[in-house]
Amino acid sequence: MKAGLVSLVGRPNAGKSTLLNRLAGQKLAIVSDKPQTTRHRILGVVNRPESQMVFIDTPGIHKPMHRMNRRMVDTALETLREVDVAVLVVDAAVPPGAGDDFVTALIQKAHVATVLALNKTDRLYKPKLLPLIARYARTDFFKAIVPISALEGSGLERLENEILAALPEGPALYPDDYLTDQSERTLAAELIREKVLVHTRDELPYTTAVVIDQYEDADREGGLTKIYASILVDNESQKPIVVGKGGDMIKRIGTEARKDLEEMLGGKVYLDLHVKVRADWRDDERILDEIGLGRRK
């Protein structure tokens, strides 16, 4: 039996959450084309014959500008001190630069076995792949370099094999039926935030959060779950963007979020959404605690 912790690390929008969802076989992390979508660590357990890989999806490593961002980057770096293997996920469709070298250097300092996953090869002009592999191979740091497409699922069998080769022998860390450490309350907030990301303009993802004000479990299987949530924005000018003309935007967000929530919970959901202005919430320690971002040490 092989078992261990595997951290998915990289720059924002490299496709770490898509990779986690693909490996886990179901949606554990929300996904959008906006950088910094993932704000906290998400654990997903993947069981295979005679192995258990416990993946930890982390926020993208970037230059922090607020307390929120500092907590996000700290979360990503702290996982490197506790895992058996790190998977550096790189967007292969974007020319590598100083940011990629910075992240690689940070991982090297952690002294953890590392596999490089060159993601989004479905978007890459194929003659550019070999030079890209050669660039990273020159570091002589990675246990393996694996081209993948998390979106299409290609290359993932080899990626798993390389991860397993680096994992220690030992008993499973979690029961066979354990999937994630995310509570239903947390998953609900994230599913709502995903719809906000999908339907609002580009400037909003960095300045919005979702707080669950009240969560009432269904009194029976398949019964009605009641969720009351607030979408936070930075200033008054952003509120009409989320509300929309005649409330059409927040209705669309609510309808789509409720559909996903009902699928996740296996029953009917009553979802009540409100938009609240909270200036500088990204520097508010209480709100950051409330949305599940670990406190900066």
C-alpha cells in the first residue's frame, strides 16, 4: 500500500482546481477562467488499487496586495512543509517567465519530491512542447515532467503513476468513503461565488466574497435545505453590477447556484441571496476568518 499527501501548487489560473476535480472524479473545487479563483486549500482523496493519494489544491502563488492575498499565498506555501509530493502545475500554453521561475525556486527551498505537470497542452502548438520540456529539464530538479490536459483528461494516468512512484509505503490516511474536508456550508458558498465569477465583469472577482449567514439542513433525506447568503462587494458602485437591471443578475446567479446545490445535496434548496457593501473586506480579519481563509502566522 502506498499513501500520502500531494500538494497541487502553481501560479494563478494554471488549472490546479480542474486537475483536482478530474482526479477526484467529481467537482470539489470551483473553476473559472479568472485568476485567484481558489482562495483556500481544498483536500480531495483519490483511492486506487493499493494506493491512496490525498490531494491538496492550493491558491495560486502571486504577489500579495491585501491581507486576503497574503493568507492565500501563505496557505499554498505552508502545504509544502507537510506533503510527501508536490505537483507543480504550469500553464503550458503561456510562455514561461520570471513568475514561473519564482514559483519553482520556492518549491526547491521546500525540499519536497516534485513532479511537473505541463497543463493545457490541448491549447499548445505541439512543436513548442519539446523546447518547453527541455527548459524545465535543465533545472535537474523535477522527478518527472508530464504533459497533461486536465480539461480533456489526457496524460493523467502517467501523472498518477509518477506521483505514486514518489509516495511512501504506508496505510491509508482516510477511510475509503472519505472524499473531501470541505463542509456542505463551505461548498455552498463556493458554488454561489462560482456563479458570481461567471456572470460579472472582470473587475469583480477580486472584490467579491460569499458569506453564509444561515444554513438550515433538511429535516429528512431529500427534504428542503434553506441557505441564506450574502455576496460582499467593495463599494456601492459594484452593487448594481451584481444585482443587475430589475434584479435579473442576482436572480440568474441564484437560479444556477440553486440547481448545482440541489444536485450536490440530493434534495430541494431554498436559496436567499443579498448583496452587501463591505469596504476593504479583503483586509478585514473577521471576514477572512468567516470565509475560511487561514489566519496568517
